[in-house]
Amino acid sequence: MENDIDNLLSIKKLEEPTVPEEIITEILLRLPVKSLLKFKCVSKSWFVLISSYEFAKSHLKLSTKNDIYAHDRLVFVLGSKLLPMDIYTCSLQSVFECSASNGYVCPVTDANLPVHRVSIDYPYEANDWIWLEGSCNGLVCVSLSVSTLILWNPATRKLKALPDSGIDLSSDYYGLTYGFGFDELHDDYKVVEFFRFDRHMSEIEIQVKVYSLRTNSWKILSNWPGGDTFGGSAKFLNGAIHWLVTYIDERGCAIISHDLSTDAFAELPMPDIEDEDEDEDEDVDNDVRVQIKLLGGCLSICCEHSTYIDIWVMKEYGVKKSWSKDVRIPFYLNLEASEFLRPSLLFLTLDGKILINYGSNLRLYDPINPHNHHFCKDSEIEAITYFESLVSPNLND
């Protein structure tokens, strides 16, 4: 009797239609990360497949071909030096929709914006200041304190704490900035640390170190071309980290690219910002803050004047003549009164609108319908965009 039942079950199983594994894989590759994380529980084979490094790479490659912001998200930190820091995420599409209807959106208090509070499973003090240093392929580089760095995937909640780089913080004066990107040649994620410190009174020294996720170690670079970085964290594009650098001699400032595959440095041309300002107005505003950005897949330079921001875009990478002053965004801001609270350009939409972080608000600026913006100082959020993916910060996963 038992044999008859077993035979019937075997026959039924053979009669059931089966879907080839390659078809199942193709279907899964087109699903969002949230669904894939749930489907890991369907079976052991699905768990192994979705958890694999190759599947994550293929899913990322296919997802980046989608140009409707389906996987683009915003991660932001809300708080101050006196209040605990909270981390939230939301979709860029929802930010665009809310900002378009209201003129601006406050991510935490706006009931129409679906936000998700997320946690970093790593010990840190409630009042620690959290810095979002950059993102690449779904991984976010986060600084939890002066010398604590982690690579974190907000979608999967996986993280990796980086080993201490060994910087000496005993100096009375120092500066520390980071860059984060992907070395395609070696299939490796890397963090670049730029450390400036005063060792002997007025003698300034600079150390540049590179962390490799594959080797889980830091190395010192000795070929830094000179100059001091400014203008915020470095930006990753075309396999290279890009810094704004200022020199003490007649060279002024420049963009330095750092090839993550070869560790070679090169200088890229700057736009003729000063010449343009002098041509437009005899009373040039000399109190200008310059930042390097990445907008619409192009290197950009943002020049903050007292009442407006000029946005320069390098349309063809490495070509000086391709620099174009695309947008002037008018707004009211006293640079001296807002020393640490800055407007930040986050994203360029397909139709040319620019998402801007103003204090605690996010605003979508439309160059076709320009208007002045007031700077919100009530509270502050620090925000960056990231691309939702399955990429793990732990290569052994």
C-alpha cells in the first residue's frame, strides 16, 4: 500500500509542469530588493541563489538600466549635536511627488511622505554625530565618530566595520575627509581617507590612505600631488574619486582625480568661474563657497554666493570646454550666519529639476519656473542618495 502511494506521488510530481531554473533566475533578477529578501525563505535553493555574490551583481546591473527611479532612494540623518541621531530612508519618487505638490517637504513631519526609520546594528553613543560620506552600488559609507567607519547596505541592513586606519588624532588641528567608490578592475570597494594635520606648529602634513574591502586593510599612498582638499567629501565617477583641492601657490584650486584601480592621480580642468563672475558684475561677491557634486552622472561645481548658487556641469568628462553654467538658483542665505548649515544639491531628475536639501526641508527646484528659496534653520538633516541593491559589504556572504 505504501509503495502504491509513493508511486502515485512520483507520477504526479512528474506530471506537474516545471519551470527551468534559468527562467526562474531571470524572473527573480527583475524583482525589487524588498521582494527578494522575502523570497529567500521560499526554499533553500532560492536562498542560496539570492544570497550569492553573482546574483547581486547581475541584479544591480539590470536594475541600473531602469531610469524611472524605481531603485533610487534617499537616506538621511535627523538630529543635532544636542539630540540623538535618527536615520531614515524613503524613495526618491515619493520625495519628488510630495515636493512637487507642496513646494517642499519635511521628511520626518510630512504625513504624506512614507519614510522608514532604520537602525545600524553597531554600537555607538546616542549623541554621536553621524556623517554620510558617500554611496556606491547600494552601499553607504558612514562615519559614526572621528575614526569609526562602516560600510552599510540600508536595504539588507548588512554592514562591515572597517579596521582602524591608524590616524593620529593628538594634533591640535586636523582635517579628515573621505571618498568611497568601486574598483571595477579588481572587483573591489575602496574608501580613501584624506588626513591633514599640524605636526609642528605651522608645519602641515598630509596623509592619504586607501582601504580595500577585498584585503580588509589600509595602505598609505605616497604620490599625492599636493594641495589641501575642500568642498566636502570626494565624488566617485568613471572609476575614480574626485576631490576639490586648493594650492598655496599661483595654481589656485583644481579637481584631482584618483583612479581606484591604479592609484594614479591626475588633474582635471576647472571652469572659469572667476572670469564669468567678473564679466557679469563689477561688484563681485568674493565670499563664495565652492563644492564638488555629482549631478545627472556628470561632475559639477556648485558656487554658493550670498543670494544664489551657480551650478557648473562638465558635460564631457575631462574636457575643459565642456564646462557649462547650467543653472542659477536664487535664495536667501547669510553665509556668515550659516557657517555649518548649508544647502546641499542631492539629485538631478530626468526633466532637469534639482532636489536640494535646505536645513530640515527638501525642495525640488525647477529652472523653467524659477523662484527664490528661503533657507530653513529650525533643524537639520544630512542626506545623500543611494541605489537600492543586494550588494553585501561582506565579501564572504
